[in-house]
Amino acid sequence: MEVLLSPYSIPNNYFINCGAHSNTNVHTRVFVRDRGFLVEKGEIVKNNNSSASISPLYQVARIFIHQASYKFNINQTEAG
């Protein structure tokens, strides 16, 4: 039996920037703010010692003190 495998390509739909107020472009990817995917709200913490050399992805974070989750709608074509 011969098995043909196609290379996996990363879908560009779910790169998340947790806690951000807006989308962030890093190289060729867009990291979207997480607000639209949250099931439970969490607190946002911000790096007050930020510098230009630190990626925007590390400037904010979202923390949860209780169980939390995100909800994503994934199409069959996106899942591989």
C-alpha cells in the first residue's frame, strides 16, 4: 500500500495576541486580538518596561484566576 502525504501548511486564521487591544503584524503573520474568541474574561497585564527591541507579542498578556477557555470556529479545510 502506498500512502501519499501532502505537506502541512499552517493556517493563517488563528494566530492570537492575548490581551492586545488591536491586531499585530509580525513578519508575514497577523496576530489577532483575542477578545472575539474568549468564553470567559480575564485580566490584561501590560509590560511597563517595554522597549523597541521586544516583540509586540510580549507587550501584553491575559491572565485568568479561574478556569477559562477560548472558542474557535474551524472549517474542515482549515483543519487539514
